[in-house]
Amino acid sequence: MFTIEVVLSENFDDSTQEFKFTIYDLDLEHSLVSMSKWESHFEKPFLGKTEKTSEETLWYIRAMAVERRVPPEIFEKLSAKNLDEINRYINAKMTATWFSDKEPKKPSEEIITAELIYCWMIALNIPFECQTWHLNRLLTLIRVCNVKNSPPKKMSKADLARRNRELNAQRRKQFSTSG
């Protein structure tokens, strides 16, 4: 969960010579649940390649709200700083896991929707509690499960020949033979 402070009003107090702010703490969650709400409203993939309009972006921020009934004026008061914070939160990795991509991976043409991610969760026995995790963290978990469940990669002929040469040399040394 991510909390931002939305300034609702700013007043100057003459007696203390200080500015007084009225602030609303808005709790947000970039999760599969939020994505699912957005997709059910707009009936198109959230993770699609097309840019989102400002209306779609604002609607997604509303879908991210943890509290069910956030007053609409809260979203109207979001500052540029708030939007930057939200974007940083959405784009954060949220995991220490990294992948060593030795082979260039061609981008998948598959359209990823909330239902497809739920399907992956079911197929990989990932509990539904994870639907409220940060979306990037959930997608990383799915990728890790896929990597761990995939069969080991076959060695190339060159790698296999190199390994056999090393094993033969090791055995010759171990048994003091010449071949």
C-alpha cells in the first residue's frame, strides 16, 4: 500500500503568521484488483500498448484507492507532485529479484488482461491473497514460478563437448591414466 498526502486547502493564520493545510491521506494500491476494476470499466487491456488518456489515468487512480468511498474532490485536488509520486510507485520494481536474460527475449504478442493473470495464478497455485500485491511484484512472482517450473535447458553441442573434455581430463588426472 502507498499513501500520499493530498492538500485540500491552504490558509494563512494571521495570529501565528503560519500557513495551515488541510490534508487528506489517500491510500492507494497498484494491484491486480485495481487493474481488474479499470478493465471492467473501460473494457480494454490495462497493460496494452496504447497511451492512457487523462480520464483513464484518473480513473485508474480512483480504482487504486483502498478506501471504498473516497470523496471525489480528493482526486480533483491531486497536484503534479502527487501524480509524480503515484507514477513512481506504479513503476517501482517492488522486489529484490532480478533475471539474467542471456538470450534476447522477443516481446510477446499476447494481450495481457486481468483474467489472464488470474489464470496464471491458478495454474501456478499462487494464492488469491497475492491479488492485492503490487502488480510488478506479482508479475515477478509469476515469472519466477514459470522459470522454476520449466524443464532444464538443453546444453548446446559446444557446451556438451567442453563439459566432456573437462570430465575426461579430471578422470585422467584422478586415475593417473593417459586416456
